[in-house]
Amino acid sequence: MVVRASAYADELVQTAKTIASPGRGILAMDESNATCGKRLASIGLENTEANRQAYRTLLISAPGLGQYISGAILFEETLYQSTVDGKKIVDILVEQGIVPGIKVDKGLVPLAGSNDESWCQGLDGLASREAAYYQAGARFAKWRTVVSIPNGPSELAVKEAAWGLARYAAISQENGLVPIVEPEILLDGEHGIERTFEVAQKVWAETFYYMAENNVMFEGILLKPSMVTPGAECEDRATPEQVADYTLKLLHRRIPPAVPGIMFLSGGQSEVEATKNLNAMNQGPNPWHVSFSYARALQNTCLKTWGGRPENVKAAQDALLLRAKANSLAQLGKYTS
Ligand code: 13P
């Protein structure tokens, strides 16, 4: 059987390389309306389209952001949104040298037949949605599914997560979007770092198995793994060096060097912890670009500093730039606290 390559093959490789460029990573700002509502509530703001627009405009127009940020993941609303001054958000990103991306999954629902685990929806109609997103300026996509250690994970949940990611990755490449492959292994639980390592090996083995079966071109994808850490409720904490050792061991065992970039999620780590862990992973040469795709670990202080007040926009942007620069240095292995 001969499998036709995506008409976008060269462009996919180029896009992935641009995103995985030295000293840069991804700003994840693709919170669904419900999640964005929780963030806004934490600073006493209502979850209106105008408030979401004001906050996201603040983020993407931070001066010089493109020096540290190579891609921004948007929620569908933001992809089609303009700023209050009528400028398209996508155009501002491009002017900053930041590649626009889009969250394409439709969220998690209970997985029947499992131990209270979940699966990720969104394959129906994905090809036509992605063709429209490409037209609107998106050049990469994200699909986040989760695996829970305290709930198993069951064979079924891992297989479903891996298969869904593989189908999504193939469909995205067919439509010109570099797929970010994100099977998040949730931090929740009392388990130690060894157990996370074991589960992560299983999850990535299956994900690559099904991606190969679906003829996904590995040079045109990006990964968004969780770092290998102890469970959030585990009493034995790990140093950045231990997290780096386990995580790099996992990547070496499971991730082919053809993959251009590994863009970690922060998953509830503190801002500084996420930066230190990334820095520890970049103390030696790696076959892939090892970087960040953080939401909370880039935005937390920025959001609090803004507090919904126009007079705080500059200070909030400075807070975002401070984290972006720290993570840029960590990508280069040069962060010092
Ligand atoms: P956190 O960095 O807050 O975990 O979010 C990253 C993300 O995009 C989750 O899908």
C-alpha cells in the first residue's frame, strides 16, 4: 500500500521548526470559555466576551513577546476575534513573529467501561473545522487528553487516549496544521515518581505505535508531555535534577529524534518550579528542542497583576514578559534564579 504524503508536508516541517526555535516556546492561552471564566472569577471579573477579549489582547500585545514566544495556542473564539481597536488578534501575533495555533479537541467526557476515567471528543467534523482554521491563519493545533494514575490507568483508557491522538494527528497534518500531541498524565495522586515514569512509558509507547499505524509524519509534529514528577500528594518531593533525569530518560526511551520539539505543559507546578525543571533538562545537548507550552506557569502572576484594571495593563505585560524571558533562558539552560 502506498500512502500519499500530506500536500502540506514541507510546510508542516517548516512550521514545527519555527516553533521549536532556540530560546523560544509556546504561550498556551486556549482556555475554554468555562476555564477562562474560572480564571477571571479569581480576580473578581465576570466571564463576558469583552473581558476575555481584554485579557487576551493584553497577553498578545506585550511588547517584544515574540523574542521568547514562538507560538500561541488560541481557543476558537480568539482565533476569530479582534481587539477593541478592531485589529485581528491573529494579525497581531503574526506581527510579533508568533505562529497562531488552535485548540481543536472538544473536551473530556466519561469513558464508559472504565474506572471513572475519561476520553477526549472532537474527531467528528475535525477535517472541515481544521480546513477553516487554516484559512483563518492557524498553522498548528492542540488536542489534550488525560490519563489518571489514581484511577488506573486502565488499558482501555490508555488505548483510547493514544488512538484519539493518532487520528487527530493524521487529520491535522492532512489539513496543514502541525499537531501538538498532548496526553497529559495528571499530577493528582500520592504515587511516587517511579510510578509516573512507568505510566508515561506505557502512554508514549502506545501513542507512537498508533501514530505510526496512522502514517503520521514524525518530523511534522510537536509533543506536549507532562514532566515526570511524583504525584501532587506524594510526600517524597523531587528536585529539579531528579525531575530532569526521569523525564529525559523517558524521552530517550520513547521519542524518536525526528520529532522536532518537546513542549512541556506546566500542569499545576508553580511558575518558578516549572522554569527550574525546564532549565535542568537543558543542561546538556538533547536530540529534540526541549521547551515549554505553559498556560498557568506563564499567566498566573500576569493575571493577578492585571486584576481587570486598565491602569495595570503595562505591569501585567511586564509580569508576562518576566516569565517568558525566564523560560526562554531555561530553554537555553541558562536560567539562574
Ligand atoms: P498548563 O501549563 O496550565 O498545564 O496548561 C497547559 C495546557 O495547555 C494544558 O492543555
